[in-house]
Amino acid sequence: ALLSARIVPVLATWLGWPATKIAGAIGRLARDNARRNPQRTASTASALMIGLALVTLVAMLSAGIISNFRSAVNDLFTGNYAITAQNNFSPVPISAGAVAGRAPGVTAVGSVRSGEGLVLGHREQLTAVDAEIGQVIRLEWTHGSQAVLAALGSDGAFTTDSYASQHHLRIGSDVTITTATGTRARFVIRGVFKPPDGGLPFGALTISAARWDGLYQQPQNLYTFVKMTGGETRANQAALTRALVPYPDAKVQTRQRFIDNQTSGLSQVLNILYVLLALSIVVSLFGIVNTLVLSVFERTREIGMLRAVGMSRRQIRRMVRHESVITALIRSVIGIALGIVFGALLAARVSFIAFTIPVGSLITFFIAAWIVGLLAAIFPARRAARLRPLEALSYE
């Protein structure tokens, strides 16, 4: 807010240019008023700048996470459909995946079970996979290959490179899992893979589904991925949907629908943040109104002189409106720029956030700032237009 006064004249010149073309002399007066006192213009809508910086940061956070998640799904998922619970996160019966595998046109089905267990003294999220998972999921292996997925057997496991590095695991290392019921089982690391930044469906350790079903009571699938002849078609989706009729809690999703559903919870949280941050925009509205009113008071004689030489009340109102819009746009440009910088710093430090600029959202924020400028000018413009020329000229 303090340093931006140095760039206000430049921004006022550029952002006020459309006003000079639309309103002519009125626009030039508004632009000159905006850059007459750079420090006041800079401090007028500081709340707007801060609000837009935070809103831009949240928008970049959302876009970065969703972009990374979409990239991760595209990198991992080689199937055509995903089967999850209706709420996207609860498990579904194992038999639902088996029934889906018998639907017409299905060439491969791979399911992922999930649960918790004690590993190396820590509670971890663990997963298990079917032998066919390698036909619908593709991993980037640092040690091992896709063949590991089908050859886990009764004692094989695979893990991520970060977990292996953290716990000094390598191919052939022994790991003991303790289930919630106290059952202990020993496994041998058969593969290590590098997960994408956007997330993955596997836990710290993944074992075979056959061994999992013997260790955990009432095992259920978290995800089931399906590959079908012909890919994504209405007929294929209808066939899967008909097969899953006995399981009302299970739903069939395309790749894009799966991505949208998995990120819907994040979108809801971010929408709440948008509403909260919008309050700062409301605060900035009053700040701009207050400054414009003071500006009208300070320029009472000037406005009286403009009226005396022929400026109409409508032109006075237009001048104040353009000045308000220019002021709001200056702060919006600075706020959005700061938000992008903050988003870049966040993306540089957090691996699961990609640096993504949500152009559509930023355009919306810019338009919103323009609307805020118009709304803020309503009262000051009306007051300026009501000034009587003779009284204004004699104002001390």
C-alpha cells in the first residue's frame, strides 16, 4: 500500500485511457484526478487490494491443486471408467467390482482396497490391489516394473520412493504390518515407484487383495477402475450402470466426472473462503466512498468552476464515476499481481500445487473491481452533481 503510490501515476495513465476514449474531456479530468494525489489514490482501496490478493491466491491454490490432480489421473489411469460410492469417498462392497467385471465389453477390472495399519511404529494408510490393476493403472517405477502389480503374491508389497527413502527401504527389505485386530504379517518390498505430484490412490504400502482379505475383516473397495472395448461410450456406461443396479451406493464415472467428483470437496471449501474474502471487498467499497466524498469536499470550488463554464450535472457524475473506477482498477491490478506472486511462492514450496494462472477467474475479479468502482461512486457522484455553482465558487 505504501510503495504502490510510486506506480499509481503510470497505472492511472494506462487504466484511465479507455475513459479518455469513451468520455473524452470528462475521462481526461477523471484520469488526472486519480493521479493528482498518488498517495491518497494508493491508500483509498487498500482493502480492495488485500482482498483481491487473497482471492487471487485462493483461486491459484484451487487451480493448482485441481490441475495437478487432473495430471495425476491422466498419468496413472489407463482405464475408461471409475466406480466409487455415491459420496465419492466411502468404500463399496467387493462384489460390486466383481459384478462390473462381468458386464459386456469389459476387458479389465482393477480394484483398490484401503485401511489403516501399524508399520514401522507409525499408523499408516495401507492399500491392496487386484492382480489386474496393472491393466488400468500405470506407475512410473524407480525399482521394479508393471509386472510387480500382478506378482505380489502372499508376501509382496510396493511403496513410493519418498516412503522408501524416509524409512531406508529397498527391494528385498522386510516390513511388518499390524492390523487393527492385532494380526501381524511380514511382507517383502518388491517394487518402488515415483508418484505424481497430484496424488495417487495408494497408501504408504500396497499389498495383494488376496492377502488383504485374509488380514482385514469385511474388506471393501475404495475404487474400482474399468477398461472396456471401445473406450468411453454411452453404451458402455449404460452396460456398467445396469450391472451395478443391485448396488445403489455405487456409481459409474468417466475420467472427467471422476476428477470433478474427487475435487468437489475442495471446491466447496474454497467457495466458503471466497465468501469470507468477499467481506474485504465490501469494506473496500466503503473506503472508496469515504475517499471520494472527501475528494468532492476538497474540490468543491473546482467543481463549481467546472459547472460555471458549462459542465452539466450528468457530466460531473460521469467524471466522479470514472475516477472511482480508475481507482478501483488500479488497486485490482496491484492486488491480482500480488496474488499471482504469492501463488507462485506457494507453488514453489508445495509439491502438490502446480503453478497455474486461472485466467477466467482473474478476468472475473477484474470485472468485479470495476463494478465495485461504479457502486462506490453512486453517492459521491450524486453529491457532486447537486452542488450549486455559485455556492461552490464561494466555498472556503
